[in-house]
Amino acid sequence: MTVSRRKMLQGMLACGGAAIAGRMAHATTSANAIMLERPIPRSGEMLPVIGLGTYVAFDVASGSPLLPALGQVLQHFTDLGGSVVDSSPMYGNAETVIGHLAADHHLRPALFLATKVWTRGRDAGIRQMEQSFARLRTDRIDLMQIHNLVDLKTQTATIEEWQKQGRIRYSGITHYDASAYPELEKLVATRRYDFVQFNYSLAERDAEQRLLPLAQETGTAVIINRPFAQGELFAKTKGKSLPSWAAEFDCTSWAQFFLKYIVSNPAVACAIPATRNPKHLADNMAAGSGRLPDAAMRQRMVKHWESL
């Protein structure tokens, strides 16, 4: 989310839950389309293609006056067909906020909770994961991922043990930079992990060469982080009109343009843009409905992006 997309956030949240809900309802008045879903290859369980990241967006203090408005955002996320919420102990207070809001709004059954472990040592990993259970207020985490592959062997052993116990449903590995792709490829090839999460966008397409095809070949579900390349995509398109042919795949904004490019790749299960802005939430979620670009259109999107 770029500075321009955050510009009016504090003012909007300060208006309170009712006003936020009104804005969100207005933004989605015509959004009656059903959210597209993709199967988790190892189980067949369906996931909505647009999820919700929590980095920065949900890192607010406990008791913050922003919490009621954030609760409305999370509620609306599920109302629009979303379920995958991705967090981490490294995202400040985000896990605690999600746990609090999910409990207050009775949303836990509707959510697919994904978080991470990022520490070294068996005991430290267990403490951190137990902390995530407590912060998220849940007795089962849907997806536990090893953040940036830190102490992979040790944390994998604990995750697999807890999977057998039913405390964790799926295992995963994550990274945010293309420099880690060779290692991710080796790990995906083992078929040991149910999910892999990494960066992918119109600005960062290296994963198309090997990693995405390999994930599809091995039946590894893919979650995409950095879908807007840390704001680079919006910076490049600022002040520029969306091409008229974007209407051919039911696209009405640049955010949808960027997200539809990602989720139209058949290897991708879910993209997780982070936002606490209700207007941007509705816009992002709309990318998960309607037509998606085919292979020829995807090439056209890349050419247009490179021409900007």
C-alpha cells in the first residue's frame, strides 16, 4: 500500500464504525459477483483468491480507537467472500488485533488463519507459536509458515508434530525476495510443505520462470505477498488512465489490474494485499470476481506495464 493509498486512512477510520461501513457499502453497491476460489492441491479445500495481509495495516495498539473501524473492515472482508488472513509475530500487534476482532465479531469460523514462526531453536519456536495461538485466540491454526526459512529443519519438525496432533492444519514456507527462489525451489521439489509464499507482481515476475510452474507441478499451494511491489506499481501508474481494454476482463481500477494479473496465473491460490482502508479493501476484493485475463491478455498487460 503506497503513501497515496494511505493518505486519508486516519481520517476515515476516525469517523467510526458506522461511517466506515457506509463507505464500504457504497463502494460495493454493484459488487454482486461471487469471489473466485482455487483448491489447495493437497486437500481440495477451496480458498478465495483474494486474501488479507496484516503487515502495518493491523499493527495498532490494544484499546486503540481505531479498533471498531478495523473490525468493520474485517467483517466486510468476510462479507465479500474473503477468508485467508495472513499475519506474523513480526508484524507488531497484528496477531493480537486479528484475534480480538475475530472474537468480537464471531468471525473465526469464516477465517483461514495463516501466521508464521521466525526464530531459532526448538524451545523458542514452540514459545513463539504458542504465543500466536494465544494472540489469535484460537486452538487451531490453519497454516503455520516458516518465515524467511529461518531455522527450517527445527521449526519444520515441530510444525509436522503439531499437524499430527491437529493443532496445525497446513505447513508452509515463505520469503519475500527473488534471491531466495533457488532455495524455495529445492524445498518445493521435496513436496514436504503444503504451501509456499513469495513475492510476485507485474514488477517482480521472476517466479514465472521456475517457481510457479514447479509449485503447480508438485501440488504446492501458492500465496503471493508484495502484490503491489511495496507501492512501486501505484507510483508508476499515478495519474495515468487504465487502458480501455481492461474492461475485457472486468477490471475497473489499477489495483484490480495488478491483482488480476497475479491470480490469473493458475498456480496461484491466493494473493494477500494488506490494507485497513475500506475503499481499498472493496477495490481489492473486486479483483477476485468476474473474468480473468487469459494468456494472451496477460502478455498484453506486461507490454503495457513495460511501456509506462
